[in-house]
Amino acid sequence: TMDSGLSVSKGILAMREKGVFGQALVKPRGRRWPVLVPGKYIDEYYQDKPIGYCKTLEQVVDGVKFFIHCQKEETFVTKIMSCHGVLTRVEDLS
């Protein structure tokens, strides 16, 4: 897992081209979000959601699908960009 910078999207997509499936925690640098991350939109969407609510935003760039996995925390929304996986609810069977 990597930490994000303004070019994290390019890095994730370049890794995918080489067959590496990485992920990065996504956050703004100053007032700017990384390229291809609609951070302000995501934060607004989650504003009235309950803590723990999660959803995956799927995007396609040059034919390559990538994801931004989001989860509502108490005071912010966690965003993780990756080229693998989606969030699915798994029932606790214990």
C-alpha cells in the first residue's frame, strides 16, 4: 500500500500495465486532490451516510479499469485507489 501524491493515478495505472496490482491511500495535497480522484464529490456524497457505509467508484482510463474504494469514518471518508477488487458485504457467520 502506498501513500498518495498528485500523480498517484498515473502510478497505479503504470503498475497495472506491468502486472502489479497495487493500492494507495488517497488524500488531498493542500487543496488539490490527485488527478482522476473526484474527492470533493465523494465527500459530498458521503455527507449524510452512516459510519461504516462503503461503496466503490469504478473508472476507466485508456481501457484500464481502476477503483476508488470509499468508507465513511466518523469525521472523514477513507479513499483507497486500486486496480483490483471491489467492496462486498460479507455476513458474519460466527
